[in-house]
Amino acid sequence: MTKGGVLSSFFFFAAGVLIAATSPVFAQMTMPKDYEQISDEPSLPDLPTFSGPHTMTSGLHFPDSPGGASYILRFSTSSEPRQIIDWYRSALTSYGWKLLPQGRQFIRATKERNVCTVAIVSASPGEKNAYTVTYRLGGKKR
């Protein structure tokens, strides 16, 4: 478990928003000190695990995020982007999630006070495709 330091992944989390880092400037951003790097795919409440081939390549846990504990998980897969989004759309619906407006490359849903976003991201060298799952657990009522 590592805390603090410089972000060396392809994304970071700020104020509840997933930002894909395509600029080298993001590689030098300092992360909040209250996060943990995780290497094993966590079991999250009411969040189905993608049934296609996938490997978690990186993960961050923000236990004290404003609005509730949050996770950002990045996966490598041989599945096509459309298969990933379609699978999550179906699975989240069957698990009782309410789908929010979405695009071709992402899907967002809520269940009670939990929020989940699945987004297709740029693949790293050696990967066919990649996606992230951002999950906020039990966000505060507004």
C-alpha cells in the first residue's frame, strides 16, 4: 500500500470526476495523501464483475473522498468497447441500478446513494482495449 506521491497511472480522481490523462502534465500531478493503491479487484456492493476476459492493471481507493469512499479501477481486456458498454448496461440494469444519460464510450448509473461510471479509455502498448470503473460508495445526501 502506497500513500502520497506522484500519479503514474492514466487517470486521477478529483471532486468526483474521472479524468483521463492524455497530457504529460497529469503525470507530474501530486495525489492526495489519503488514497491507497490496490492490486486486487475489490468486491463492491451491487457491482457485477465483467464476465469477459479482463485483468485489473491498476486501482486506487480514496477512503475519505468528499461524498463517500471512492474507487478507480483500470482494466485491460480483449473484449471490444461496444461489448463492454453493452454488458455493463445490461448487468447494472439487472442489479437494479438506474442508468443516467450516457455516451458511446461510457455508461453511468446510480443505486441508492452509490454512483458507478464505466468508461472506455486509451489502451496502453500491448493492450487491445482498456476501460475504467469509477465507483463512489454511499455518497452524502445533498
